[in-house]
Amino acid sequence: MNMGIITKNIKKIKDNEAKSSFLDNFGCLPRGSLTMIYAGAYTGKSSFMTALARDIVKNKKEISYYHIDGDNTLDIAQDRGIDIIEDEFSNFHYEIVTDKPKKDRFEFLKQITQCDASELKNSLIVIDSVKDFFIGDMTKDKDVNHFMEILKVITAKGGTVVILHHQTKQIGEENNKAWKGSTTFNDSADNTYYVSSIKKDRQMIISLEVIKKRANIVNQSFVIYKETHKIKKLDKDEFAIEFLNDKERYTIEIAKEIIDERLKITQSELSSAVKQRADIAGVLIVGENKKWKLFDKFNGKFWRIDNSKTATKKVFYPILSENFKIAQEKKEQYLQKLADLKAGGRLPISLSKFGNFIRPHLNAKEVEKLLINDIMLDDKGQNIVDIITKD
């Protein structure tokens, strides 16, 4: 990026396709937008952007990434392996400016606005963090507006800007998810995410919650591998599972095991069976109320709950496999055809021969086993259910 090129007239980009497309593969950063990402200190904002940027520059060679860091030293950046990413990808640039006065850092941002639109349209610029570049009072709308307007000049030329900002100090247990300073930060941003995280030994789980949007962005969760800076999107279920503690995990695993065995079980029966099996295994599980919430939370993931208005009790069933669904459909077709034939006095003679294998009382799981093992075949290798259900 040539900071020395000065453009006299700021030409606003009117490329609707670029505005509605995303710079990344996950749909986090709309092109040409100003996005604020904020959270408490040491939450992982910088680590998330580094991992996301690495994925971007790896897959999109035309994109240039500029991370301007006024919060960390060169030693910290090297400890995080930033220099390795820079060596690997020529379009990944990480600039440490902590050795410069805040006034010079602010001027540095103003210099970027002087670049041509052609230089900025494929650029992703991260300001890390707001407090390290801001001149003035962050609680005053006028000062914040001046700061944000400078960044909006960059996005007006097609550049994509992300500012990393801090959350206010929280008092008490309830999180108000407020950012430091004026509401103008959020008002001026195109999109705003609140970040929460869980840190493990070699990985970090990052959750993005949409606070404001002008583009089609959604809540998302990712796992970041600290040593490689690789990033993986988590689906809703993977995210929920990652947040389980040991008691919750044991409760889920035992419940799923029991439901798969029983095929049909009421909630009260399941609760008792889970407790009994946990006692035998010598593991701790969650209490009764937490157990109900967990059961509901993973409905559709590990089991299927029938809690319709016609049901007197909550009944749990296994998630149906494709073979299970086929077996269920074939059994229902068979029973219906059998009923029709009986009603018309036309019960096939062949049924007596195969009566031991085709029993109306079989459940779908048992029918599935018969189908898989080819037991329900006649002497010509034809499936007897297909014969009976054939018009």
C-alpha cells in the first residue's frame, strides 16, 4: 500500500455487488464496510482477526491484509507466531506501532485515506485497538464522530475496515454488553459484533453475536487453533457441545445411549435410567431441572422428542437413520396393504410361507435389521415387502 499517493477528490464506490459480498468465506466481513468488534480485555479479538485474516489471504490472493497494532509489542506478536504467517503469505502485513506516540498513530490512519480507491478496494485494514489510536474524549459524540468519519473515508473508497474495541468494566453477574465511550461508535459502524470466548490449552472458541447490522450477517461461532492460527466454523450443535462441562457431557452421552437402546422412552423413565446408569458407572451428572433443559436443548441433534399437544407425556425416540426411515415407510406400506387385502378377502397364499419373517408387531428398528440382513427375501431374491406393497 503506497501511503504517499494523495487523491484530491474522494470518489464514493457504488458497486452494489461488492457491497453485498463478503471478504471472507464465512460471511463475517461485508466488503467495503466498517465493522466494530468489541469485548473485554484478553477475550481473543486479535487472535480471531489474525486467524480470519490468515484464512482470507490464503484463499483470496488478491486481498491484502493490514493489521495495525497499537496494543501489543513486537515480542508478543512474535510469540503468537505472526512473523510465521507474514513469511508464509506475502499479502499478510502486521504493523506494530506501539513505539509511536498516539498522535502519530492517528496521523497514520489519516494517511491511509489518501490512497487511491484502486489500492483500497481489495484491502482489509484492522485497527487494534481503538483506544490506542483515538485522540480526544471517547465519551463525546463529536470526538468519536471525527474518528469514525476518517475510517469511513477508507470504506467509501472500497476498503474494508475493522476496529477492535473494548467493553466497559462489568459490575455484578449480568453482562450489559456495552462498549466503552459514546454510542456514536455503534451508530457510525455498518456492523457490530460482541465477542465472547472459551480458552483451552491449544484452541479457543470464539462466538460472534450480532449487535447491529446493515448487511446479512448472523451469529457465528468458531474454533481457532492457537499454534497454526487455523480457523474452523462450528455449527450450532458443535458450538453447544463445546460449551458443555463434564457433568453435562456425561448426562448427554448416557441419555443418548439409553434412547438408542430403548427406541421409545418417556422423559421420567429416561431420567431415572440416566441416574441409575450414571451411579453404576460412577460418574456425576446434572441435577433434575438442568437435565430437562439439556434434553430440550439437544432435541433434533441426539434424539427426537414428541411433545405434541396430543401426547400426555414427553416421549423420546432415536434420530432416524436413512435405513430406519426406509424401514418405517416399508412397514407402514406393508401394514396398510395387508389391511386392504384382508378387508377384500384377498390375503396372498405366499404370506403364510413368509409369515415368520413379516410380522405386523415388528417395530421399525427390527424391520431395518431384517432389510439390512436380506432376511425379508423370497426364494427368487425378491424383497417380500416390495412384493406385497406393489400395486
